[in-house]
Amino acid sequence: MATARKTPVKRPASASAASPATKRARGAQLKSTTLKADSATTPARGKRAASGDTAEDAGTALNGARRGNGEDVSARASKTRIDEARAPRAKGNGRAARDDAAHAQSLVADKEHGEVVRKSRVVTADAAVPVQVGGLTREVVRPDYWDKACADLMKRDRILKKLIPKFGQMHLVNLGDPFSTLARSVAGQQISVKAAQAIWERVKNACPEVVPAHFIKLGAEKLQACGLSKRKTEYILDLAQHFVSGALHVEAWASMDDEAVIAELTQIRGIGRWTAEMFLIFNLSRPDVLPLDDLGLIQAISVNYFSGEPVTRSEAREVAANWEPWRTVATWYMWRSLNPIPADH
């Protein structure tokens, strides 16, 4: 009796075993499919790099799109997309600093109603540390304590250990002139950094030599025309008068301790503790100043140490206790984590 045999099933040839003609046909088909997919993409977007692509691939795709459709894609758009390809995802709850900036007011307790009350949290190493824009340098004298402070802070604090190296040789800038430092701090009270810079540029255009006598000569009307409020104009002119009259011990400030300088400055109208602390940082370059009234510092501590959740002054002070005696340096890096490019305060 004959045994029935099963007819062998023919398997499709593998890509490696296919004939050259078959390979060419498949290649042509793949190319045709790719071209159709590319033509369906919106021209203004260009070829977007896949999530796993490198920043260089993203840049190449953007350049190819620019040449293909003839449109003039701006350098800013290019840089933004490349930066997005480079930037790592934020850890913790994934909130980026720019998202928290819109909620800055919610991070500070209302002075009229007391501090925000919530349970203590443990500072973790998984907080989000924003990435610095590369290539920034400051052509000024580096504070003599800066390198030692950075090394010490990186040993103690895991957040600063990741943050400090992102800024290379950048450091605190000493603005040098006491009057201009104080006047600019008054001008920048309770407004954004961008708005303060714009106003101060107009003030400098109206009064190129930022000296007390010239401000008094310029007068209130012209200062207000630069964008200063009536109240701030009064404060700055009163400050100028204090300098001209010799009522301030300007020459002795360098040898006075922090609290003594704050006590003298806060006797002047319009200068509170925050403005005096900004003076200690940006003019006297004191290494251990902690400006807890500074909205940016509180926000940065929230973003970097508490995953963007609201923090109280006492919690911020507890975090900063680990920074002593270099709280100025740590504060400066906290500011940079939110705004990589330093502003002349």
C-alpha cells in the first residue's frame, strides 16, 4: 500500500537570499512609499526627527526640509527644535521649570494669611534639574571663594552636584557701583526680570552716567517717562539724596557685617530687606546671603527639591541649611536653574 506524502510548502525567500532583481524591485517600492509619505507631511514642519534620533539628526532633517520646500525657516525655530531633541525629560513628576514659572505666585505664602501649611518632605536626588544653555561665559573677575564654595556644595548637596557643572565657568558678577546697584534693585521690585531690564535700559539712555547727582538733575518727570512708577521714582531720588548728603557710610560697608549693612540700608525709603540682601550679593559679594523673600529662590527650591509643589519659608530655610556658609552661591545656581542667562540685577 502506497504511503501518501505531503507536498512541501514553499516558503518565501528571505531578503538575504533574494535575487538582485528582486532586491532592486523591493528597494524601488520602498523608495516610492517613502516619497509618498514625505509628500503628505506639512511642508512647514519639515522632517521631524523621531524620539530616538540624535540632535544632529534633527538638525539635518530641518536643513533638508528648508532646502526642499524653499521656505526660510528661522534660526530660532531650528535652535528650539534641536534643543528639544537634546533635552532630557525631567525627573520626578516631569514638570519643567518653564511650566512652573506661570505659578510662581502660588509657591510663596501670602504674608497676610500666614505660610502655607503642609507636611515635611524628604529632599530626594530625583528632583528635576533644568539643563543649561551651553557656551555662556562672563568676562569678569571670579569671586575668590567661588571655586571652593562650588566644590563644597557639590559634596554636600546632590541637586547642586548635578546643577553646578552645567554652567561651566559662569559665576556671580559684582556690579561694582553701590548707587546703581541699589537704584536698579528698587526699579526691579515686584516686577519681572524682563520688565525690569527694559525699564533700566531706558533709564540708562536718559541718564548715561548712573550717579546720584545726575539722577537728581534729571528729575522725577523724566524718570517716570522711562517707565518707573511715581513711588519708585520718589524712592530712587531719595536714595540719590542720601548718597549726595553723605548720610550713608558707603566706605565702611565693606568692613561691616551683613546685618549691620542691612540695618543701615533699610532706613532709606523704598529699601526693604530683599533690596538690602540683593546689595549684599551683587555689590559686596557676600558669600552667605539667603534672600527668603525672593520669589525666584522659593520657586527654584520648589522645582528642584519638591517636584514643583508649594514650599514654605521654613522648608526653604531647612533646605538652605545644608548650603552654609555658601548660601549666596547656592542661591545663584538656583536662579540659574530657572533662568540660565544671568541678568545684571
